[in-house]
Amino acid sequence: MTSSETNIITRFAPSPTGYLHIGGARTALFSWAFARKHQGIFLLRIEDTDRERSTDEAIQAIMDGMDWLGLTPDAPPVYQYQNIERHREIVNQMLSTGLAYKCTCTKEALDEMREKAKADGKPIRYDGTCRNKESVADDLPFTVRFKAPLEGATTLEDLVQGHVNVDNNQLDDLILLRSDGTPTYNLSVVVDDHDMNITHVIRGDDHLTNALRQSQIFDALSWPRPAYAHIPLIHGPDGAKLSKRHGALGVDAYKEMGFLPEAMRNYLARLGWSHGDDELFSTADLINWFDIAAIGKSPARLDMEKMQATNIHHIQQGDEDVLAEIAIEQLSLSTENKDKLMSALPIIKKTAKSLDNLIDNLRFLFVTRPVQLNDKAIQSLTEEKMANVRKAFAALENLETWDEEGIADFFSQFMEDNELKLGQFGPAMRNMLTGTGSPLGVYDLLRLLGKEESLARLKDILSN
Ligand code: GLU
């Protein structure tokens, strides 16, 4: 794509009937990344025309999920239901220009048609009864049907699926407006995609057939079609379409499990898209590299282990500001503790095995004295080790330069003078400082806690 094609507008168009599905999140991510890559615009359209199934909670869940994933639309969301009059207007226009017609076939007649087609082993399609009528009775309930082309074929150059072709005699006259006056999905989507100037529709390949029908409507109205990219759905590890039995489907559950948004963006991007052998990358890289042509045609499988590994990578490389905010929230800390966190995070994040583990490893900074030792910590404090810690404590009181170098120099001298090895006092001291142990070494713990707090914590236990 050249820089002259910068007016790209994509959209994510979820139906708000539950949570933000992980597959939906990936669709949103691809649409967002593609827009970002080309300095385009990413829009959100809430497809809430199914009034029975659409809920405010589901809309909120979608917005929260997108917000958490950092997939911020470039304009306030469009609510499809609010465009209903516009959808009807287009249907009326299609009626008056002969692109659509009223159909008064009853449900019974349609059922019969279906049964007959089945019995004859023919495809189940509307047989065009009303299409061929001069006029229909005014006093009967009616639907409005699209006068679909009868001959020839409809083709589509899908950016992922390639050339897609269907003989027009395979597609029947789609209902555009139901008898209760509500527009149908395919009509609403075409009108909205047109009115929102969408240039690229990126969505699950379960919509591929719809894309053919939608293309026919675009063509009939002489509206330019958007480009389509239909991405294969996500499968579970067993190769079956992703479902509840494979685990969590809602994005909110992944937040609960301790996944970082950055890690989710990385992992979801890799579900179906690739950039060479790169598995772990930043969001900046994703935007830079994103290319629809590199989306695969076969379904990707969700792999929890890989996902966890991606998360650990992003925690270990994580932005300390972001991690500090998470820790403040999860440990219910006041924001005054941020400096303390910021000084500890560069080293602690490198040890993290998960977000929970990171939070656990930060806890020692905030425990109130006297530190409560767990059983394992208590068992580690043998007479001999306590005596060594006591010796170190006395000497530490005189240490002036309480920084990385000062502490390291102090201990090498201390060990030499007392003929001790680190193992003879270090682990015990670490347990006394934290109560629970820590992946950090004792030097780092002392430095992060500061002289006053470190000595006070040791003293509490030594004098007990
Ligand atoms: N609302 C549709 C869905 O949630 C998506 C429609 C589209 O992307 O065109 O499956």
C-alpha cells in the first residue's frame, strides 16, 4: 500500500449480546492495527438492532474490553439502531427504483416452498413468487426483498480468502425489511458501511457469504464496495471452533487472569497473522509490521501455554509506569507508594512468572512491622544463622553508603573478616526482611527497603 492511499477507515461492528469475545477482540485488533499502520481511522459500530438480545451491560463490556486492550476508536461509537430510519429510507428508495419489491408470501407459503425444495432435493431458496407480480395487495403484511441478479456471478477479491465467486442463481432474494418494518442485518450493514465511508471491512470468515450478498446490494445501489478481509475464526487447541469448553471466551476473564493488554495484543495478533518468525513484539512493532496479506487462510489455535509465555515476556519487559499502576490497584496502595514501586520494579519484574507472582513479589515493600514470618521462613532461622545475621546487623548499622555498590562492598568485606559465605546468613536475612522469601537477593532487598526500614525489620526479629 502506498502513502497516497491514506484515507483508510476500518470498523469493528460487534453485536452487544454478551461479553467481548476473544475472537471479536482479535477482529478489533486487526482493524485497529491496519488503521493505525496507515494513519487511518478506526471506528466502532455497535450492532444493536436485535432489541431482545442487545443489552447495556454487553455494550459496556465491549467498551471496557476495548478500553483495556487499548483499542480506542477514533470517534464515538455508532449505534446501528439509531440509523433505523436511514435504513428504511434506503429500502424505500430501492423499492421505488425497482431494486427491491414487496413480498406478501405468508410464513405458511414459505414453509411449504421450503418443504417442497427439500423433497425435490433442490437448494432452499425463495422462488420469486412476488418478484414476478405486477403489484401486491396493499392490505396484506409484507416484507421487502432485494431483487437479486438472476444471472451471471458475483465475485469478490477478498484480501485474505482471495477470489470468491458465486453463481447468482445460488443466492435468492434476500429480505431487506421484515414485515414488522425492521431492516435486516445485511441491509443495515451495507448502509452503515457506506455512510461511515468504511474502506476496509475486516471480520470473521463466518461472514463471507454475507459479503457476497452485501456486495450485490452495494453494486445495485452503485455504491463503491469496501475491500473485504475475512479472517479465519480462532480454534481451540484440539482444532475445533473455539467454544466454552476450551476455556475463557470473554476478554474480561483474561484481564482477571493477569494478562497485560500489551501481551494480549501481541498474542492475539499472532493468532492468524505473522511477521516472519517473530513471536514476541511490541505494539509499536505490530503497527509497523501489520499487513493484511500476512494473515493466514487457516484457523489459528489458541494455545494457553504460548499465551502465558507471551505474558511473562511482556511483564518482564513491561513499562514500569503501567506495572506500578496495576500494583497500586491490586495491592490497594495509595499513589504515594508509586516511587517505591518504580524503584523496585526494574529488578522485580525480571523475576516475574505471572502478574500475580509479580504482585506477590512486590508485597514485601509494604508490609507493616514487625514482619510476620511464614513457617518456612521460621524454619530457616537456625541458631547459627541468627548469630551470623546479628553480626551483620551490628556492622550494617555503621554503613553510610546505602546503595548498590556500598552494600556489595560492605558484604564482601564482612564475609572476608568473618570467614563467612553468603549462604550462611543471606537467605535467613532475606526471610527476616520479607517474612516470605523473595526471588531477589538480600543486597537488593536491603537497598530497596532503605537503611532505616531494613535495620528496623531485622531488629524486630533479632531482639525477639
Ligand atoms: N455484528 C456482526 C457480528 O457481531 C458483525 C458484522 C460485521 O462485521 O459486518 O458478528
